[in-house]
Amino acid sequence: MSKRALWGGSCLGALLIAFTAGCRQKPAQQAGPTQPVVPVSHPVQREVTEFVEYTGRTDAVQAVGIRARVTGYLVRSPFKEGDIVRGPSTIFGARLREGDLLFEIDPRPYKAQLEQAQSQVKLGEAQLKLAEANYARAKDTFDKGAGSKQDLDTAKATVDEANARIEAAKSSVKLYDLNLSFTQVRAPISGQVSRYYYTLGNLINQDSTLLTTVVSVDPMYAYFDLDERTLLRVRTAINQGKIQIPAQRTELPVAMGLEGEPGFPHQGTIDFVNNVVNPSTGTIAVRGIFPNPKPEKGSRLLSPGMFVRIRVPIGQPRPALLVVDRALGSDQGQKYAYVVNEEHKIEYRRVKAGALQDDGLRVIEEGLKPTDWVVVGALQQLKPKMEVDPEQTAMPVPGAPAQDPSAPAPPKQ
């Protein structure tokens, strides 16, 4: 046998041995699936107040249409559209300040009328002096027996006529002076002016021409309709002492939220409830009043006509359990939550959800206990009976109360 044949046989044998050894090796075991880590937290325990929610619209406390009280051409408008103006100021019935000047109508014709009336007063006073002198002479002559009674009566009538003319002239002075003051159209209330419907140079007609509108800005009304059932609940709660209100019978606290604004941060009071329930809708008109202050830098939030959400409290505060709203899922129109049990498995809990609070927590009326570990995230990745690795955390809402460290945690196996 040649060396080449021996070499080839040796190589073939080595390959067979290597292949056989490779076939005998067991494949490496793949790592088992890891348990998903899920955040869990105990429900928050605190007192809450039951309330009902409605929608409504804001309205100004005062709104005045500005019209001219005399006819004439518009010559001045010191304020710009949208400006804030001040109304008159009084104290103890005395006016301290006139309202801001909004418009001025050409005063020259009314000044001329006033001056003419004042001249008539002076003319009447001169005629009165002459009449009184004539009457004095007629009386002296009559007393001496040289004059007739008719001449005396005529002289007396002339004096009375002169007095009457003076009074008529003085009345004209008052009228024309009033008309002259009406050429200055002033703000009757403090507030914001709307657009101007007439520009300078236009003829303004007495009483019929609307120049602009002024609406008050602080405070602001909010009107909403309360259903009859809730109205009876509120009145019953007040009668039973479950709702405490001040001496004023309608000052019930109420909260308001604006479009796109979380919660109900604006606090006010109910200052008016209508005296009749609308039979066609079964509701009664209610009005709340809210402060609308202007910040040092910025503008007021509320304007008349805005859509708002209204929350009316019913009853006294009561203890409740709350969870973050995203810890709840929906199943065929009903709410549920996932709870991690002692075996670290997911439990499906049907719950009855209550009202959403200002801080984003939802009241749970039924279905949870204070010691439950509620899953507060990643609900879409879980299913009942799934084994998980729970990670304890506080309820993920800013301002939520700290969790009780003595509460039992899911045991680690």
C-alpha cells in the first residue's frame, strides 16, 4: 500500500470520528421566557365628595349697549376697540368720578342752544325789574286814590308774566345743559368695550344708534341647567344638614373647568336658582358666579359666551378608594382592573368606577380592597392568570398621598 493511500485513509477516519462526536453532543438549552415586570400600587385612600357635572356658558354680570342720547356728528372716540374702561364711582350716594369718555358728539349746536336759553333768562330778569318798578308806581298811585284798580291789576300781571318767562327760560337752560352733557357718551359701567359700529364723522341719531357694547369682566356668571332629580337631592341634603351653606340661602359652592382644562380649578358659588322648573326639559336654570382676576402679566381667562364644565358637590366628604384612570380598562362597556395576587398572577376584577377627581384619580365604588396590588400600567400586554414580576410603586399621579409602608406586598418566591 502506498503512502498516499495510507494518508487518505487516516484523513477519512479522522473526519468520521469528528462527525460521530459532533452528533453525540446535546444541543444547548434555550433560556425560558422571562416574566414581564409590571408596576403595581395600592389604591389611594382618602375622603372625597360626591358631585354631579353639567355643561354651561359664561355670561357677563353687567352688559350695556351704548347709545347716543342726542343727535349729531361723531367727532371723538378716545378709547380703542377692546379697551378696558372705568364706570362712575360713588360713595354714600355721592359721585366721586364720572365714567370714562367713550364718544363725543359735536357739542357746538347744543352750546349755542344753551347760550340762547341763558340769554333768555337774563332778558326775563331785566323785564321783571321793569315790571316790578311799574307795579310799585301803580300801587303807590292807587294807594293815593289817583289810580284805577285795573291799572294796578295790569301791572301785577306783568310782574307775574315776567317771573313765568324767567322760569321757562331756566327750564330751557336745564334742558340744553343736559343735552350738552349728553354729547359726551361716557361708560356707565366698568368693563371691556366691543367693536365700534360707527367711525368718526358719521351722523348719530338719538337713542336709535348703537355705538358699542360694554361688558363687565370681573366677576363672571356661568349659567347651567340642573335636572329635577339632582335638584331634589341637593335640597334634601341641605335640609338634612349634609351640605353646610352660609346664611345666604343660595351660596352653595360650585367648581368650573374650561374647555381643554384638566379638572375644575375655578371655585365659585351659586348665587341664583330660578323659581320654576322647565316642564319640557325637566331642568331648572342655575347661575354660578366666579372671580375672573387679571394676573400681573397676562389676561383674564373668562369671557362671556364661553363653554364651561360645572361641578356641583352633593353631600359631605366620605372615605373612598381611588386609582389612576389609566389603571382601568373597558370590557363591553364595563370597567375592570388587573390585580396581582400572592402567586404573582394577574386577576381580572370587575369594578364600578365613580367620578374623576381633579388630580386624575378615579373613585372606585366597588371591586377593589385597600390591600389589593393594582396594575397601573401596560394593561394591553397582560391577560388573566399570566404570571408577572410585580414592581411596587406609588400611584403615578402628582400629589397623590404616600402609600402605607405596612401594607402587605406580594410575596417573592
